[in-house]
Amino acid sequence: MTGLWGKLRQETPLIFSLMLCSKHLHAVITPSCLFMSQRMAGNSTGEDDTGPHPDSQPLPVPIRFPRQHNSSDSTGLRRQKRDWVIPPINVPENSRGPFPQMLVSIRSDKDRSINIRYSITGVGADQPPNEVFSIDPERGKMYVTKPLDREERSSYHLRAHAVDMNGNQVEQPVDLYIFVIDMNDNRPEFKNQVYNGSVMEGSKPGTTVMTVTAHDADDITTSNGMVHYRILQQSPHSPIPNMFTINRETGDIVTVAAGLDRERVAQYTVIVEATDMEGNLNFGLSSTATAIIAITDINDNPPELTQTTFSGEVPENSVNVVVANLTVQDKDEPRTPNWNAVYRIVSGDASRHFAIRTNPENNDGMVTVVKPVDFETNRAFMLTVVVSNQASLAEGIQSSLQYTAGVTISVKDVNEAPVFPDNPKMVRFEEGVPTGTVLTTFSAKDPDLLMQQTIRYAKLSDPANWLIINSTNGQITTSAVLDRESVYVKKNTYEATFLAADNGSPPASSTGTLQIYLIDVNDNAPSLVPREAQVCERSYSSYVNITAADADADPNVGPFVFELPVHPSTIRRNWTVSRLNGDYARLGLRIQFLESGVYEVPVLVSDSGNPPLSNRSVIKVKVCPCDEHGDCTVAGAVAAAGLGTGAIIAILICIVILLSMVLLFVLWIKRRQKERQNKQLLIDPEDDVRDNILKYDEEGGGEEDQDYDLSQLQQPDSLEHIMCKSAGVRRVDERPVVSESQYPLRPVLPHPGDIGDFINEGLRAADNDPTAPPYDSLLVFDYEGSGSTAGSVSSLNSSSSGEQDYDYLNDWGPRFKKLADMYGGGNDD
């Protein structure tokens, strides 16, 4: 066994040292373990292992790359040994250094024969976050370069590599696991700084109110992240300082004592502390939060009426009037179902004249009249009222003795208006009753039995003015004949309105309506309908259906009887009436042919009244020739209108003459237009100069244009190409090809002379100018001002009245021939 142990120490010094340090796999490698590992690793190189040198320092454990060991059995098979697992490296967070701080040393067994280069890869080395760990490429020592934070990253996985100087891999990569050891560097943090909860008043001990929660960023598997809770303070301390407790592990706040009463304390404020290290106040870190606990209301206070009796007064016949206010007290939370009062009348109002409505602002009960009361029937009411809440009382709470009260309501007598017993009142009479007939007595009664008052009557509405009412007793008589066919009668009924007023203080009045149903009598004879008709002159062509209109009602209307009168005899000889039914008859020709014209045919119509009434009506019948469809022709219609043959011929002749005149006028107009087109001009077309004449619609004003500004006719001095010419008249229409004549110099400023002088001067210059073109042309002015101020020049005369020789115009061609004839005295053509 001793030899095997020594051999194991020589072949695997690193693994042997790690086995001895196995109890430190999850903690920082201790100096003694590092020293022992270093001694055992050094002994494999032939160094003395009798013991540490007094001056030697402990060195980190060198990690060697694993090797594969092969062994053979008698059959020639080889077995591969299993590699040792390298334990993780534990590094505490928030280390103060100094940095870089060495963690481990990595060695290869081949570094004795060749030069090895070491490197590490992975997160924290060559991957973000970069350069947290580094390695000496020659000696293989790995360092941490800065403090680690477990809350940012709790572990790192790196791989160690060994290559030769040419970059060739000489060992298999080794996995290195680095764990960051947690330190208590984070306080517990509440999710909210203020928590709001509620619990009903009167709750039993042990009732859960709310839960507060705090989170610690440290490792929750260790004491660093285990948070416990406690209550620091409760405000107010009523009824005891410790009304609540908290579960130290879950943070549940529960009631610990009875006596929660919203009417005494409506809200509690509790300060809660959370501490890590399992609540150890000496080593743990703490933070606080506020829990606000509202005590919710229950209906544990019944309403109480402030008085046992209430009173009020109401005028009779009033409606929707508040007659009394009932006041109540309730300690529960206002404007909630536990506070809102409900009033009920339990006795004293069998006819339901009153109702009690709750005022939502102050919870008062308003006793209101909903049905009119009568002083003569009830002079006072004694009501019994009870009050309760909208919500039922809490369990175990009894109603107050002051939940009921009596209400006395007195009725005040007022002067009431007279009342018509029958309103409206209807009577039936035949129409046509004589004037002065008594129809009825329309009287009213005074409801005020205890008041001695008289009633007076007056007529308020009588559309046809047929009635009279007695002012003292209300008797109604007729002042005219009643007519059922009047426009004031609707559906056989006539209505009139009367007023009844007493002499009370103040006086009161009311109105009543009298309806008179008028029974029809046969007082209207029937009339013929229609009053005009049209038939063909042949008896077989057409006929007329006639009926009658009667203003009376049944049975004084149809069936009607139609007949022709005996006189004149031509009526029955030419016409006939045949009955179709009780209301209609047919009027037609008795003879085969009747000359066209308008005939007045009398017809007797009788109704069925008792006695019957008859009426002689005349119908105008137009007789005319008809076409094959039974319609009157145009000529027939004219003839039927009463025109003879001569009149018709005269009308046709007038129409022909009128059409002839219109045709002649049209031909005359067309001829004139043709003559105008063919008419020759008085002069030769080549000599026609009308297209050179310009027409101007406006020739200037009157007196307002008498102040002439001659400067507008002068050429501006800014025209240098004109002003550079020598003195004389400056013309800009055409530059002369010969030397320019010298003219008298015009003044630069316009003289205040007349405009005529100015024009005459220019005219003389143009007439005497040998370089002027062979035609008169207008002078061109570059600027003439903003609007003409010159007056009319129609009164000016030419300065060359016959003295100028115009014979040279004959040499200018045919366009100037007319001017040469007018001014040159030439021979007329």
C-alpha cells in the first residue's frame, strides 16, 4: 500500500493534491492546501519533500492538463483510464485587490521539452465582458483583473489552451469553472414605498389585512438574501399600540386584537421593516415601507331621529309641497348605504296623501304632499314615521329606540273655486227653436261649506252668440235661432263656455262647458249637381249623370226625386230624365238631333224629408257635334259657345290676314338684308379709308378739365437719344434721311398759354417740315401721365384755312385722292 501511494504521488501530483483539498471544492483555496499541493507537485520534479522551508511562501495549486493512461491485459486489449474532474474555482465578490489577483497556475507536462504558450477563452476572457480574467502566456498563471459582482454574473466558464511556439495544440483544452461567492452587499427593497389596504371595522383577530413584499438581490439560498419582516410603529395607538402583527417570513399583516371601530379611528399607519441575514439586526441590512390601513364601514350604527314629534302645515289643494323636515343622525360613513336614510309612513295616511323623500345632502326626510287634501274633509293628519338605512344592520346590532316619530300635519283652509257638478254638460234640442227658449240651468256649487259666499255667472265663449246666461242662477236661454248647418256646429254639437266666480277673498272662479246637441229638421232643400254639362247633338252619343246636394242629415236627404217641369213644354219634348238609383239620375236628349248650342234645362229635385222639400235647379247643357269617340270637335265647341257661321268665317278671315302680314314682314326684312349686302360703296374700295378711323368712346370732361398741364405733352428729358439732337422740333416717329431743318427752340417748361396755341405751333412745324414723311402721322410721346387732363378739342380749327397748297396730294397715289379732291380743288370724278 505504501508503494502504491508513493507511485500515485509521483505520477499524478496535481490530482493527488486536489484530492487532499477536496473539502475546499466550494470555498477559497486555503494557503495550507496550496502549499501542500505545491510541495507535492515540486516533489514530482525531484525536489525535497521533507517539509516546507521556513521562508517559503504558499503558492497556488498548479493545474496540469489531463493525460490519458493506457493499460493492457493478457488478451492484448487496452483500457483507457478516466480523467480526474477539475473542481471549480470560487472567488468572493467585491474583493478589494490588489489587482490583478492570481487565481490558479496552469501547467503542461510537456513544458519540460518544448516551449508552451498558454491562453484562456470564454465569457470574461475574450468574450464580453472582456478582460475580466487574464493569463500569463509563458508561466500559465491566471489572474482576475477587477472586483466581481455576483448580482451581475454569478459564474464564468473558461477554457484553458496550451500550444507550441508554432501555434500547434499540444494539450486538450481544460474547462475551468469560476463561481462568484455572494457577499451581503444589497439591502432588501420593497416593491412599493406605500402600501394601501383595508379591513372592516369589528373584524376578529387573525383577519388578514394585506401583504407587503421586499426583494433582496443577494443569493436567496444563503442568509444574505433571506428577508424577515417586523412592525416598527403603529399610529395611532388606539385602542392599543399593537393592533396588528406581521408574519416575519411572508409579510402578511393581520389583526391581533379586537376593537377596530371606524367611528373612532378611520385609518392606521404602520411602519414595516425588512431585514436580510434572516432578520439578524446586528449583521443584516434593513429598509422600511409604510402600510396605510383603512377601516371600512359596516352598518353598526342605526339612524336616530332627533325628535320624537314633528309638525307641519299645508294649504288645501296643494301638490308637491314640502310640509315638514325630519332630521336624523347616523354615525356611519356619509353618503353610503350604511348612512342613507329611508323613511316610511306606517299609519295615519290611508289615502296616501303624503310621501317622504330623502334629501341626499343632509339625509333629512322631506314630508311632501303628493295628493291634494281637503280642509272640509280632513283638517289634520297624525302620521307615524319610521326610519332605517338602505343597508341592513350588521349582525348583532339592534335598532335604536329613536327610529320612530310622530308627525302632525294641519290643513289650512283656502277659498276654493266654485265647481260645476257636470262639466261638460250636454243638452239635446232640435234646431230652429225660437228665440228666448230656456235650454237649461248651468249652476255651480261652492265647496267652502263654512263660508257664506254668492256665485255670479258670466258668458266666456259663445262663438255664434246664440245664448244668454242669468248671472245669479245660471239659467241659459237662446238669443237667436239655433242652426245645425252653421259653421260653428261640429258633429251636430255646439259648445259654449261659462264662468262661475265667488265673492271670497281672494275671489275664485272656474269655467264650465255646455254642449248643445242639435237634432236635424228638414229645413234645407236639395240642389242639383253639377250645374253645367255637355252632350252630343245626337241622342245616342252621350248623356249626363246628375245628383243632388242637401245640407240636412239623414233621413232628411236622399233618396231624391228628379223630374222635368211641365212648363215650358219644349223641356219635356227635347229632354228626358231617367232615375239610376236613389241619389243619381241621367239627363239626355229625347229627340234624335238637337242643334248645337247652350241650353238651360230646369230640373225639379225633391228630398225624402217629412214633409219633403223641393228645389227647381237649372243646369246649363252645351250641345255640340262629336267625333267617333264621343268628344266635341273644335268647331263644335265654338258653335256650342254661341257663335254663328258668319262669326266663325270672320274669325278665320282675320286669322288668315294676320298670318299674311307676318309673312310679308319677314320677306321685307330678308330683302333689306340682301340689298345691304349688294349695295356698292360710294368710293372705290381702294380709296376706302374707313378702316383707319378710330372711334373713342370718351372725349374728355367739362369744366374740371380746363386746367391743362402741358408738361404731359412734352417729351421727357431722360430720353438721351432724342435730347442729343440739335435744337428744333423733335420728332420720334421717323428719322429724316436729309439734314434736319432748324426750328425755333421751344421752351423747356410749358408756357401757361392755351392748348390751342400749343397745337397750332406743332401744326405749323409739321406743315413746313421738308423732311417729314409724305403722310401725316401722330407724334409719339413716351409718357403721357396717369390719365388725360385735356378737354375736348372739337372746337379747334385748322390753321391752314385754304392758304396751303395741296395740289401735291395728287402725286401721292390713289389713297390720297380723296384728300386731294377735298383740299386741292381738283376736278370731281
